[in-house]
Amino acid sequence: MTDQLYLRDAELRTFTATVTDVTDDAVALDQTAFYATGGGQPHDTGLLSWDGGRAWVTNVRKADGSHWHTLDGALPAAGQTVSGEIDWDRRHQLMRTHTAMHILCGVIWNEYAVPVTGGNMEPLKGRMDFAFDPLPEGFAQKVEELVNAEIAMDRPIEVSFLGRNVALEDDDLIRTKVNLIPESVTEIRVVDIVGLDKQADGGTHVQSTAEVGTFKVAKTESKGKGNKRLRIELS
Ligand SMILES: [Zn+2]
């Protein structure tokens, strides 16, 4: 099992770890600050170095409880101590983008009581699908104004860990389908944009909404009945 250091400290950029397993092109570590692709957020990239070598981390994926770091170059051996440094520019852009997605969810819920049905992101760009049919008049401009107003309010973003039973009694978390998390998960990580949006979430986020930047709806598309897509951009 890899200890996912970013779950408790999304600001962590460097760390040391021990290689626990090696394949042709990837290493598993006992702990890592590299985010593995999941929950709509893409993996981190960065540098891994060790006594006698260094290589760029080109992919990070979860498998069998471990984080596998694909390396562009020679690999360290099992048991070796390594230092990791994540590409902070990319990660911080992803944290801003992921947080913008949660602000968008909160704003659309508060204004229209419509749930999100899916989403994905890359640095400073993302898409989210909502169960609208059809989209309301003037939707894109209205949403843009509401999201940027929440950003300007500089709301703090708090991460906490709740017992499963406590989380299942929280109305906000029920709305965002906390009950669909497998029963084997006994501790739920909660990301709370205080006063706006609370979700069970494993992603990395900035510390306050002001850090997100400027939000823009780039495009709206219909993906069929009861499913409308927003493409968003940050600057
Ligand atoms: Zn999220």
C-alpha cells in the first residue's frame, strides 16, 4: 500500500520514499506526493532521483493498492531510497481547475438544484455534465458571474476525514452520493468549500477560492436529453 501524502497535504512538493516494487518501466513507492489519475483529475508529473540516477515521472496510476510511477529512463532497484519532486506548475493548475469544478457544482446546485452527472479536467480546462433539459436562457453568462463572485469571496477550503457513519448522515455529502463509496472505505475524505460545496473527494485543491483565478464558460453542448456539457477555462 502506498501512503498518499497529498491527501493530507496538497501543498507538499518534495518527499523521500522507498521503492517497494519494480516493473519494466515503473516503480511502486511506500509513500508518494504524486497524485495518481482518478476522480476526473489527471496524474502529476515530476522528477524522481536516487543515488546514481534520476528520471522523469511521465505517468502515475493506482493498481493493487500501490501508486505506480512510470519513469522515462533507468529505474532504481527495490529497497532503494528515492527523492521525489512534483512538477508544481502543472499540479497547481490542476488544483485550481479541480477547485473551480467544485465551485461550479455548488453554484449550479444552489441556483438550479440540478446535479452533476460527470466531468473531467486537464490543467486550466475542464468539462462538466449536468442534468439540464434544456439549458436555461442566458445560462453561460449567469454561471460565469456566479462562479467568479464565489471566487472573489475568497472562501476557505478545508479538508477533513470523517468516519463513514458520520459522513452518511451529512445531507450535503448524501447529495453528492457519498453512499456510492464502497463499504470497505471506513474513513471518508471531505473537501469543503466553506459555505458553498461539500463533497467526498480524493483530489487536490487550493486553499481558498481566490486562488482559482478567473473562470470562463468556453462552450455549452447538448449531449442528449437531460445531459448538457459545459466546457470551462481558467486564466
Ligand atoms: Zn472533486
